[in-house]
Amino acid sequence: MTPFIAEVIGTMLLILLGNGVVANVVLKDTKGNNSGWIVISTAWALAVFVGVQVAGPISGAHLNPAVTIGLAVAGKFSWDLVPTYIAAQMIGAALGAFLVWLVYKDHFAVTEDEGGKLACFSTGPAIRKPLSNFISETIGTFVLVFVIFYFADPSLSLHNDTTAKIGLGSIGALPVAFLVWAIGLSLGGTTGYAINPARDLGPRIMHSILPIKGSSDWGYAWIPVAGPIFGAILAALLYGALN
């Protein structure tokens, strides 16, 4: 398996299980209907665990353009590989979203809440204030990427041929799952903590393509893309300044 395929499959599993739990909680007549935020945030953490466990040994398990860009800004990942990794993450996210729709197709059909159906694909703000929402996504992703730098083996760099290994996988699947769980529980209440441009944009594209009624809310879509990238860059710059 190549790093490209590993990123596709790892991100696909992340989104299948992550957006899958949202569908289980918000769609009508599911077994997990209305089971709440603890269920969602816990399952997202476990989804990260699964994706990292699968992709980590091959690609480093970035599974997130913000992580890829942050590592590149910090000099721990080759800029030449950034476009390939991001393309794989976007494809994987779209595939994962399609599988969520396939699994819950009958429940999408009987659910009238268009916002709830969109939430099974992409994030949205609890209170729509673009600047505040952007700041929330920035801070959440800053925590993710900044802590990853301190979790990761400090010997991992471009100078010892670990380009295809560094990422979430370099810190182990369990620590990064706990990190994402903490972010979700503590910081996720404002925007649903995308903290990952591919996680939001790939599924949002699928929502607009699949036969699902309702707006894909493209007016908000830039925030869960730009906020995480900005947060990752800030994390990388601060890490570089401190080290």
C-alpha cells in the first residue's frame, strides 16, 4: 500500500465512523437517536484511532490537510508531498461520506430536518458569527497540531528519511485519539470542531451531489477550511520559535 492509498483509506474510515455516529444520533428512527454529545465526541475520537492505526505505518496518518500543512511549515514534511496528501485526504473524506449515506439511506429519507441531515456530512455553528466561528476552528486546530509536535518523536524530521512516516501515526493511535476527544469535549460546542478541512469540505461536496434535500451551506464552508489551516500554521510557527 502506498502513502497515497493509506491516506485515502485512513481518511475514509475516519469519516465513515465519525460522520456515521452523527447520523446515528441525529437521524430519525435510528437505534442511537438523540444519544447526545458524549456519544458523538467519543466516537469521533475512536474514529481517529481507527484511521491512524490503519494509515500510520504507511503514510504517517495525517488524515487532515491542516496536519500536513502544519508539519510542512515546521520543516518536518516535504512540501513536494503536500498536494498528494491533501488530494488523498479529500478523496477519502468524500468516499467516507458516501458510505455514511449508503448505510443510513433509509433514515435520511424519513428525516425532515434538513440541517440535521447536513450535520451528518459537515459542520455548522451553534451561533453563526463568522469571526467567532473562525477563531473557534483556529484555536481547536492549534491545540491539535501544537500538541502533536510535542507528542511526536523529536527525531522525526526530513533529515533522517522519515518523510512518509511522520504524522498522527508517529505519536501512536491512542494518544491522538485522546487528544481529539479532549478537543471535542472542551472546544467543540461552538462549531462542531471540524479541525480538518478535508473532513468538512469532502463530505459537504458529497452532500451537494447526493439526492438529499436541503442547502449545503456553502456560505459557511470557508470557515472549517481556513480556520484549521490558519491554526495549524500558528501552531507550527510557535513550535518553531520555542524549539
